[in-house]
Amino acid sequence: MFWVVNIINFYIWKDMFFKKLTVLLILAFTLSFNTVSAKSEKECFEKVSRGIFKFNKGFDNLILKPIAKGYNKLPEPIKKGTGNFTSNIATLLSIPNYLLQGELESAGDATGSFLINTTVGILGLGNPAASLGFEAQKEDLGQTLGTYGVGGGCYFVMPILGPTTVRDTVGMIGDTLVDPFAQITWHEKEMKGFSGSKQDYLGVKAAAAVDFRGDNMTNFDSLEKNSIDLYSSTKSLYLQNRERKISNSSDADDDDWGNLEK
């Protein structure tokens, strides 16, 4: 897969990369002065969000959950390799976000982790970097904005993508600007010497979603069974996990919604 080599070479393409970082820094500081930093995000579109949540639950029951069940029947080495591979790709997004946060040591660790796992770990299917101490928490722009004091703002639910806030939605959009993997796969025609496709990007995201759903099959079922109001429980779970990640809490889980058993 030639795009792996291209991802490493991406860092040679410094001018455009750091211009995007500068723009996002300005955006982050602008938001920090115009957004109230609140610990508890208010519900802005609860009726609509509950409808979308119901749609997402149907999507999960009909499509994602059955696929995840089939995925769980695969041999453990294949499952573990898939999880390692998607996590390794996600590390690329952590690097610019660590830089934006001024965490140079963590950015170095994340870079070392990606390079080691991509080479020694055979395209990220293995995770030898962890045993060497090169392991960093996944970071995204929503977390970065949170470290700048930007509050979450309104909480709402997006189709398929699920729970989010105004801050995290802005971060999600911004992530595509600083994520090297996104840049290569979505803008390959604008970058001479690079190759990739939107299908590569979407495929990795889909694989990560299936891997996460498969790993948390029992946890999701338990959450649904023990929740009086699944919508409210999911909201609380999401917001608490985001706060832990922003504060780099020691009990923060590296998965998207944290440890569902907590």
C-alpha cells in the first residue's frame, strides 16, 4: 500500500501543513474568546436529537451490530491486527494536535510510535512501539480546543456520527485539515507524488467503527439494559469521557466513548 510511504513523506510538505496549523490556532483562540467554557453543556435540540438518536439506534441494530458480530467471529490475530492498524493511522491525527497543545514530547512519542509500528510492526498490524514506551493518548482538535478553555457549547446528536457538541463538531471539521492521512486520501490530486483515495479514508474509519463496536458488544448491551433513559445515559457517558480526555485524566480511556463499563 503505497499511501503508507506517502504518509511518512507528507511531513516534507511543510509549507501547506503549517499554514493550516496557523489558521487553526487563530480559530482556536477566536473561539476561546467567544465561547463560554461551561462544565455542563446545555441541550439545544433535544427533540430533534432524540429522533436522530432513535435513527442511529436503528442503524446500529440493522447494520453495524450484525457486522460487528461477524467481525468478532474472526480469528483473534485478525481482530487484533485490525485494531492495531486503525489505531496506528489515528496516531497521525494526534501528532499535529499535540503540537497545537504545545506538548512537544508527546508529539515526539506519537511520531515514534507511528514510524516504529508502520515499519517494524508491518504497516501497523503489530504494536511493537508500545513495548518500547512509545505510546500516546489519541488526540483530536476538539480536545485541543478544550485545552484552550473553549467550552463544549450545545450538545446534540448527528446522524450516524452520534453524540457531539458545537466545539467537537468544529474540531471534527478542523481535524480533516491537520490529519495527514485525510489530506493525502482526500486531496491526492492536488499533491504531486502522493497517491490515495477517499475510499481508503472511509474504509479505515469504517473499520475503526466496527472494531470499536465489536470490542464493546457486551458493554453496549449492558448499557441499554440498565438505562432507564438510554439517550440520557449516552449523553452523560459521552460528555464525561470528553472531559476526562481534555484533562488527560489517568482513568481516561483511549476509545471514542471511553470504557462503557464505568
